[in-house]
Amino acid sequence: MIVSPCISICKTDPETGYCYGCARTDEEKIKWKSDTTSDDWKNQNLKDIQIRLSGWQLQSFLKSYKCKVEEGMSLYKKAMIKKKDYVI
């Protein structure tokens, strides 16, 4: 199973149409949820996301996505749980 690139920072830039957190379009977000979407497409989309991001935003995404893959939640969710402001 390939983990969704959502890192819980879900706001879309009105100019580019990309999410500030994961750099996906709304259409890509929908496609990720489909049972018919192939792993090949998901792997390519993860590569596309990394091309769209740069600098600190890319580094932040990579760190948070790695945490999500390894620990089951993004850095943002971990921080919110620590603050007890976020309920899963």
C-alpha cells in the first residue's frame, strides 16, 4: 500500500490550484481515494509532487511524509496531539 501524500495541511493555493501541504490538485486528491487508481500512478504522482515543491517547502513535505509513512501520522498531527488541540 502506498501512503497518501496528505500531510494534514489542507489549503489550496488559488493561483496554482495546488495544496500548500502536499502540492496536489483537487483532482489528484480524488484520484488517490479511488480503488481503481494504480500504484504506478501514485508513485508517479509522488514524483510530480516533489517537482512542484522546492526549498523549505519540499524539505518540510519530505520530513512530514516520512513521519507519516513510518509512524502513521504527519508531523502536524503529532504536534496537535502533543498540544491536545487535535482529536483523531
